[in-house]
Amino acid sequence: MNLSSLQHTLEKSIPQLDLRSCLIRVRGEMLYKHYRNIQAETEIAKINSCTKSLISALICIAMDRGLLPEASTPISAFFPQLTSDSDPRKPAITLEQLLTMTAGFNWDEFGGQNSFPRMTRTDHWVAFAIEQRLRHEPGTHMEYNSGVSQILSSILMQHAGMSVAAFAERYLFGHLGIHDYEWEQDPQGVHTGGFGMKLLPADLLKFGQLFLQQGMWEGKRLISSELVQRSTQAFITVPPPNHGSYGWHWWVDQYEPANANENIAGSLVLENTSAEQQTPLHYYYARGFGGQYVYVVPELELVTVLTNDKRKKEKPPLDVFPRLIVPELWRLARCSGNSSGD
């Protein structure tokens, strides 16, 4: 696949967007690197909800090491008090349903009485999250919820025998060479599961590369390939305005060209293209408020990191990857599918 046209497109378009950073690595080599300034390259910054995907990775590591039970384990195994809850469905919520945000809690992420801002103003975040009533049958509906991410962080801390940050340093950060970070904690000392971490863009790129490499890093297995695949596969379709599906605290999506026709089965098909060229491009990603992203495209052996720090009034550019980068990737992959060139 010839990537020079993609480089040319990026060099013309990315600097104009005033992103904090844009890093693209293909087949282990840096294809494109942009930082707004030296501070963006050398100073840690908030990754917001990309923290969720890191927590997911740590949960997978704990499962691999036998520190956490299988994903079908009910939440009552970690919080026995739930066996006396008035709703008999609540103690049966599984670890996987927490990971996929299908626990069913009545939750409005950014507002109202049952939201993550309200949670952070309480004396016990995990208790607040668990005490919410159920609005949906567990396992049937995805409701974005930083409270369940805090529950997961608490579960990890319970079973790791150390703080979540210490666990991360021992089993993930240390191997990846991630030394410069900050991580908030709740009043009980549980590191935030859904937000609250600061990292360098280059370290986010390492994290994405680890998943692209199916959990391998410099010849050492950090996460089993089975759990890498399971955590990043589509588990449930997400409700609007979001798009695609959700896995274990990872978003999952695919790209199909807009200039396509719809066949009788309802799938998108390009005119005058082979079956291989019609195949959508699948990817998964971590996403944080304000423009923080880690995209992994296994088919192209590609990892992309985008970060931003725009204020609300400045309206940061949306969908840079799916609208600007991935169409070019799809075209290159499909048009050069039969080419032997690099």
C-alpha cells in the first residue's frame, strides 16, 4: 500500500485544524507526526474517557493473572450487600455487563441527579453508582456510564491487593515505558475508572500499538490475545447519537464509503467494484471528551492518536479520523489490494 498520498493529505489538512497532536503509526513505523507546539509533545494532558479503555486493559490483565474471575461473574461476588437489594436483577449484573455498559442503571452521564458530575460531589462514588435503580434489563441496552467504570476500578483494587495505579505500573506502564502520568482518585483512594488521567500522546500511541500487536510488547505478552480480541469486538449496538457498537470499554465501528448504493439486503455496495473492494474497513477506538482518541485498524496495522484541548466555545473539530483520515485509508487499501507495493 502506497502511503505517500495519505501523508500529503495529512500535511495539508491536519495543521489547519489546530489539534494538540496527531500521530499515525503504520506497520510499526511513524507515518505522520504533528504537535501544535513543544508543550503538546512534552507535557502530559487529560485523556478524559480514554481512561476507560486503559481500565479495560487492566481488567483483562487481572483476569489473565487469575486475580479476577471470568467475565460472567455476578457483581454480588464483589459487593455482597447487593444480594439484599430490592431489585433482584441487580446482584446478577455481570462483570461483562459492567465492561460493556449494559448493566441497566438509570444514568444520565452529563446531567441530572444520576450523573458522573453528581457522583464526584458525593463522599462515596462507588456506592452512589451501585445504588442507582435499574432502568433497563441488564445486558439489553448500552447506557454510557462513568459510574460503572468506577465500580470496575474498585473491583480491580479489591482483588489486586494494591492501588490501581500501582497495578498499572507493574503490569502495563512499566513494560510500555510510561513513566510520566497523573491519575485522580475518589475519596476512598480508588483511581478514577472513567476519566481523570493525564498522559503524553506518544504514550497513548504505545497503548494502541499494544492492542494492535494482540497484547505483545517487545517479545513479552502483557495481555492474552483472547482477551484483546474479546474486549475489542462489538458486543452491543450503541444508541444515537453515537454510531457503531461497544465492546469492553472500547468503541467499535467500520467505514463504508458515502458514495455507495444500497442493495436489497440493506448493505452498502460500491458500483463497479469487486467483492473485496466493497468490504468495509473495521476499527476500534478509545474516546475521550474534547477530542482525545486512540484508533486501531488491524487490517492496515495502523494506530492513530488524536488529542485536543479546545475550550467549549472554540468547538474542536469533530470526527477527524472517520471523516478525513479513514476515507483515504479505505481508498488506499481497496485500490491497492492487488498491488505488491508498499
